Amino acid sequence: MSEPVHVLVVDDNPRMVALVERWLVRAGYRVTGATSVQEALQALTAQPFDWVIADLRLPMGDGFDILACARAHQPQARVVIMTAFGSEVIRQRALAQGAYAFLSKPFSGEALLDVLT
């Protein structure tokens, strides 16, 4: 039996991390949560992930920092940038820098799972 898909969820709002984790766990994913760029970078250098879902605006850094770390340490991981402050320019920048997808908040669990499948 194979291991469940492992997802790192990064958002400075613990409620958002918990909500996304709940959606993903119900769908059979293994989830690690982080509420800061520092926690996310530590996780990315300590264990493998299949997916990284990161908020764009974070204290002490941003989702682009997480994207760069993921590209450097785990190039196999697909990165999804999520934000409530998105624009077409930011979406294009995220995709150009290697993000797999870009989600505008608020989004549903179904919309998130559509991206991951």
C-alpha cells in the first residue's frame, strides 16, 4: 500500500490551516501545517512533500519565499499559491516562478481538491 500524498499547508491564520487540513485529511491526504515562513522553510528542509499550499502574504516573508525554497529543496513538489489579495500580475509572477497553480481566497474544498487531482 502506498503512502498518502503529503501536503504542506502554510498560512499565518491557524483557522485557515485547520480548514484546509480538514478538507485534505477527509480526502485521504497527509497534512503538515505551518503558520510562518520560518516553520515552512524548516519543514521543507526536513521532510518530503508532494504539494505545498502557501499563502502569499505572510509575516517575515511571503509565499514567493516558500516557492523558492520548495524549488531549491524539493523540485518534485507542486506549489499552489493562495491569496485574498491576488491580481493577474501576481498570478502570472507565481506561475512564471514555478507555481503549479494560483487560488484566490475564498475558495471551496472542492476547488482546492480540483487543483490537486
